[in-house]
Amino acid sequence: MRAMRKLPVKVKAGEMPANFVRGFVATGLLAALQEPTGRATPAAGRAVLKQALQGGTALAAGCAAADAWQRQDLRGVLAAVAGGAAGLVAIDYLARKSARRSNGNREKHLGQEETQESAA
């Protein structure tokens, strides 16, 4: 059995999740407060969730990169930045995929209603 390789980013146990939660909550609150009042739609909720996830990911990656920078570990800095960028791209991709799926169902439903109304 092979020995596991150490990850280039060295952080204390529990530090990465704590940084993610800090960024998630802070960004989620800011995004929710910037939504116009009275517009509690599923699309608005998805947008706030997407921004909160991206904020948590960015903060966790930034803290890991800063820790690696202080240790003068350039591979760790690059790994943290690349991991954060990959996380942001994945969140964006999944959010777009989810929005297309929900819009497709909505358009299909609305299209049927419009057809029924125009026939009457």
C-alpha cells in the first residue's frame, strides 16, 4: 500500500472549514441585504446561495494562500489559489445548470398555459 502524499497546503485542523463558514455567512448576509425587498423568489434565493458559497470558497482559499505565503511555500500558494479557482468555477457551473433546469421546466409550463389561453 502506498503512503499518502502530503498536501502542499498545510492548515490547522478545523481552520479551513471555519474560514469557509466565515466567508459563507458574511457574503450571504451581504448578498441577501442587497436584494430588493419584497422579491423573495426562488431565483433570488439561488443567487444569494451562489454568492454565499463563492464567498466562503474564496475566503477559505485566500486564508490558505496567505498561510502558505507566510511559510514561503510557493507551491502551497499556487495550490490554494488553483483550488479556490476550481471551486468557484464548479459553483458557477452547478448554479447555471440548476438555473437552466428550473427555467426549462418553468418555460415548458408557461408555454403550455399560453397555448391553452390562446386557443380559448
